Amino acid sequence: MPKFQGFKLNPGSSKHKSILIEAGIVGAIALITIFLIPPLLTIVGQAFRVSLLGRFLALAIVALGIDLIWGYTGMLSLGHGVFFALGGYALAMHLQLAPLEPGRLPEFMGLYGVQELPWFWQPFYSFPLTIIGVIIIPALLAALLGYLVFRNRIRGVYFSILTQAATIVFFNFFNGQQKLFNGTNGLTNYKTLLGFEVNAPQTQFTFYALTIILLALSYGFCRWLTTGRFGRLLVAIRDDESRVRFSGYNPTGFKVLVFAISAGLAGIAGALYTIQTGLISPKAMDIAFSIEMVIWVAVGGRATLIGAIIGAILVNFARSLLSEQFPEIWLFFQGALFLLVVMLLPDGLVGWWRSQGINQIRRLLRMPNQAVTYPSLETDPEVQQEREELTGK
């Protein structure tokens, strides 16, 4: 198992202050999204968009995972829909079993002549085991697939093709299992969770708030991973894996770990999305959906994390609005948006803002551009921290 070290907090350092400021901003945005956005949307007659926002925030979690492996590690996965769907199916199986008495079967199984509950459904009677399964099942699958791929040094477009092939395999499997997973219809008609009615407005608002909290925690976790030595190593693997290998590191373990973490985040997103939409089906494993996830990250900006969240929310809200106004041609708008970003904003919206946007606004305000400087190694706080750790002072 690879060892890594995130950032250490030094109470007197500017880095510590910036972390506290960022945490405060994230917390403030989360509170605003939970307590202010719903009443504002209700006032303007758009209350139904609160549930849409909850779903899109769940999708932002899977976008964070893709940014972690694609933006920081350079592995373009076109099969994250599988991990997303597995998390959704895990929670949906518990929701199917929760209101039933012991020994009874979900309704769809009776329609297909199933006499006994399959053995792999049994653990999903337990809610704690279900929550563990939501994360562990996608993560273990990704770790196994990643180990088989990365130990043979398969990367680049070949890795993307393999993940896409895995999507086809799982889609066809779940689509053809009417007796086990209700086939193409998927699992739906959820009634209760922990004794609460799933479709009750207060329960749905709880899911909405929980989604925001988990998104904030996922963002903080990804920031921790990508900060410090471990984050720099991921970027080094992305930029020149061979050089990392020649430097004495084995990239395989790190790539497997990051791939598994990304899949676990996708599983969480799938569960949250399922409980808010009331449905999980093999369509979530469709290739097009996995490609859409990549588009979200590309639009927001690779290797930015916040860009992945912005891209997921922006693209999905744009799709919702355009599909309402132009139901027959809205897909063309989505394709045009992606082409526009690739050709004019290759670093995404956040990347453009960081590199050009600030200076363009300053020019509009007739202010001088910000000068780009490089701090001396003697004053770089990260270099000083590493020097203190090596010298023991």
C-alpha cells in the first residue's frame, strides 16, 4: 500500500490561514445552499428546482472523483457510470427490502417466479452494511480492475477503451437480469428508509442537505489528497510516469489507490442520486452518461476540483433548461458547449479565470495586470516545512 502525506497544519503559517479561509468559504456556501436557496426558489415559483439541484450536487461528487484521476493523475476513465450505478443499486436493494417482512421477496421477483431471495441480497437487509457496500463495492471493483491494468503498464487511450468496454459488459449484464435486478426497468418504488417515508417532502429535504454536506466533505478530502507530497506525486505521474518510475517510485499502487477512491466517490454519488430520483436502472451504466461526466470536468476545468463541481452543476442545469425550451435539439447545444470549451477554453472555466479572466476584468476596470512571480526557495513555506522535517528541527 503506497504511503502518502497530506498537508500538516502549522498554526503560524500562511498556508494554515488559507486552509481556514477556504474551509470557511466552503462552509458558508454549504449553509447558504441548504437554508437560503430552497426558500428563494420557492418564492420565485421554482420550488421543483430544489430537487433538481440536489441531484446535480450528487453528480458533482462523481465529477470530483473523475477530476481526481483525470485532472491530477492523467487517467481518463470512460466507465465511471458503472461505479455510480453500483452505489445506486446497493442502496436501492436495501430500499426494496426495508419495508418487507422477513422471508418476503420484492414484488418484481415474484413476477419472474423467484422463490427465494438470492444470497447476495441478504446483506442489504442491514442499513450499516448497505452504506459500507455503497462505497466498498465500487472501490473494490476499481481496485481489482486497476491492478490488472496498471501492473501491465496500460495507460492513455488504451485505459480509456478498457473502462468503456467494462461499461458495456456491466450494462448488458444488469440489463439482462430481470430476475435479479428487474432488468431494463431497474429498481424503483421506494417506500421507507429507517422508518421514514422516502417521498415525504421533509425526508427529501434531508437527503438534499445530506448531499450538500457529503459534497463539502468530499471536496475537503480531495483537497487533502491533492495537497502536499502525495498530490505532487499524482501530478508527476500524470506528466511523466516513466520519470517517476525511474525516480524509485512504483506508480501502480498510487494509481490503484486513486482509482479506487474515485470509484468510491462515484458510489456515494450514485446512492444519493438514486434516493432523490426514486430510480436506478442500467441506463446509469450507459456509455453516453460516462462521457457526460467527463464533459462536466472539462467544462469546469481539470485539476481544479472546484471546476468539477461548477461544471457538473452548470452543464446539468443548462441541459435541464434547454431540454425544457428545445426538447428536440438540446443535445446539439450540449455538443456545441463541449466543442466551445475544447477549442476556446481548453483549461475550462476555472482554468480560464485563473490564467486570463482576472487580468481581463482588471483591464476592463483600467487596472494594471497582476504580475506573475515565482517565490524564492528560501521563502517557499512548503520547502521550509520539508527542510525542517528532514533536519528534525
